[in-house]
Amino acid sequence: MKFNSQLKRTQAGRTGARELSTIMTSGKGKAVARSAEPDLEKISSNLPTKDRPDTIRIKSIPVRYTTELLEMIIQKEFGSKPRIHSLALHTKDYLCATATFPDEDFGFPTEQLPKVIQARQSHLSAPEIQYDADFLGFTALYNSEKSKADVDIVAVVGLGTHAFGTFRSTSRGSHEMWLRDFLPKDIPNTRILLYGYPSAVPGGQSTEKVEDIASTFLNRLAILRKNTSTRHRPIIFIGQSLGGLIVQESLLRAEDSRDPYEQEIYDVWHGLIGFGIPIAGLNNPSLIEAVKSQPNKVLISQLCRDSDNGTPSKYLVDLKHRFEGCCKHKEILSSYAPEVLYFWERHYSQPRTRNGIVGEKILMVEDSATPGARNLPLNSDHSGMVKYSSRSDLLYEDVSNNINDMIESVTERKDVLPSSLVNEAQRGMGERTINGPLPLRKRSTFLSEDETEAKLLEHI
């Protein structure tokens, strides 16, 4: 057995060498003449010293490629040996990877990586493989080695943040990112997807509103699940700040969508875990000031409280009531209430003004109890709620235990019919409801505010 194992590794190494040789040569075995390297010294001059390794994303990797082969290709292209942290199936035919470069080999701060990659992309010998550092759209961080994962975990970031950096440890010299490095070890029967979108606050030129971002997100998620034959897999969403509102809006749109693939997302969504979702509005006056003359002021006005009376925007009030109705409707159709858990910060954040001046410390998002949802505090500020240093970090343990609890309840309900099938059964059999087996654990009913008040009055 030991000899066979060594033989397989040797053969894999030879295969990798042949693949690399094929990529780097053409014609009659002559090496491809590479164009002159871009002047990277101009890009990197006078840049601040970075305090942790850089992370890049590699997409369109042929499914036959191994980690070892990919490392060889990247080292050949960039002149630096990377560390591949994740290599996951992204589509049926292609993989997606994340990698870091050692400080001493690749001395560019994270914010300069897009320029470096763009400068080098046209000179690469394997141009079908795409490199970037912005993490826009979907990134497959992990895909269960089982033939089929039980659940999709889909994480959506907040306003003006970097998709990967949002969930990354802030410890000096660390490259750990809990969705990629911790959660797969603790909950291996999942596929973990990260979603990023452009939402810069200073200089923001987009006129998109929450509804627009949600529509794009929903459409892309539906297409990804269709193309990977995972349309019926249950989903647990993770929403950080604005990301939570985007998830809520996308579920409302999925519920009413005429696209069957989008409708299925509403059918199979099981839970939402929110981190500092501004249900009652962001408490950040300097944010409104920062965008007052920019096109993105429309989006910011949806998110912030009224500067005069402190009340949430009309959009947020409306979204809250519509989402409560969405959850209640799903409970009626599916025999169980979707699980909604909101984490709230308990440390003050220190915002910066448009000119970079440090503002007064504030609670960016305050607890806003929502009927039918669980609300738990996290002893952190708005940004630190989703940044954990290790698997033994107490905040991470709190979060991962709750995610695991949701996934366990998914497996208990996997025989329950999706609501689209329930609708079909109801149309054929009048008022009789066909739900499949009831869940093993009884979950709390999702009540609206009026129904909650009525329940309380019954006991007075």
C-alpha cells in the first residue's frame, strides 16, 4: 500500500510536470516568447509596508488541475511560490482557488494587487486562468468532498467593504479567514460561497439601490445553482450589515419571481444569520455627509436613520414588514418557520468623516428586536463581529455553533416538500395541505408585530 501511494504521488508529479510543460511551450517544443514584463517597480514604489500576506483569487482553473500543478503555474507566472488555501469546484468544469504570497517574495500591499494582476494578465502563458484580488461576484471557498453537500452557505458582505477582507482575521501576519479556514473543519458537509459587489462609499458613482443589488445577486445565484445542478439544495444565508438587507430583498423577489430558478431559491432557503443588519437604520451621520453630492447618495439614504428625528428610512420600515410576511408565508406553505438569527454589536465603532477625520464613537447598529427572529449580542464592534483569530475564538464558537444548529435542523427536515410542490398539491386537492413529514424539532412560529401584541394581550 505504501509503495502504491508513493507511485501515485510520483505519477501525479509527472502529470503535473507534463501539464506545465504543455502550458509553457508551443510549436516545436520551443518556449513561448514572453512579452516584456510590465514596469512593476513603478506600481510598488513608495507603498506602505503590509502587515499580512496578500490574498488573490484564481478562477477558470480546469477541473483536472491539482493544487501542486496550480502552485507550479502561479510560481512560473509571478516568480513567487504561493500557498494555495482553497481549491473548490466552482462550476461543472472549472475550479476556483484562493492563494497568498509570502511577504518576502511578493511585496505588494493588498490594495495594489489589482494593478499588479492587471499589468501581468496579458503576459501570462496560461491566459485562460484568471487572477484577481477584488473578489466580486461569487467565490467558491469550499465544496464538500462528499458527492453532494447537504447545504449551501452563502455569505454576502456589507457596504463599502472587500468581500474577502470583511471576514478575515485582523491579527498581524494572519491569513486566516473563518469561512474558508475554520468553518469547513467544523461543518464539512457544506458548500460555502462568498458574494462581493462594488459598493464604495467615497467617490461612489453608482445609482444602484438595495433592490438593484438584490436583483443582480438573486439572478447570479439562481444561474450558479442551475449550472451546478444544485437547485434543490437548502440554503443558509449569512448577511453582514447591508448584505443582510440584500438577502432579505432577494428572498422577497424570489418569492414573486416568474423565473422558476429564482423561485426555487425561495422554496429551499432555510435560514438567515445576520451580523449588524441595519434593520432600524445605520447610526452614522458622517456617512450621509460623505455622499451628499455623489450618485450613491440614494443607496445611503435607504440605509441611514433620519438625521433630524433618528427614525429609520421609509424603505427600511417597509422592508421589515415585507420580510416578516415573507417568513410567515413560507411557514404556512412549508409547515416550518425559516430560522432567522440576528447578531448585534456591543462595542462602539469610530467612524471617519469624508476628510478622514476620526468621528465620535457610536453604536453603528443598535439592537432592533424583530418578531419571530432570535437576537443575540456579540461582544465586538460593527466590523469585528465577523473577524475571528482562531477556531477557539469565543465569538467564532458562538457563531459556528449556531450555524451548525441550523444545519442540523435542515437534515431533520430534508423530507419536507418545497413550497412549490405544496402549492401544486393544494391546487389539486383543495384546502388539504400536503407537507411531508413534520420536522423532528418544533421551531417557534414567525409572528408579525400585530400578532405578537395580540398574544401578549391574551395573558393580561
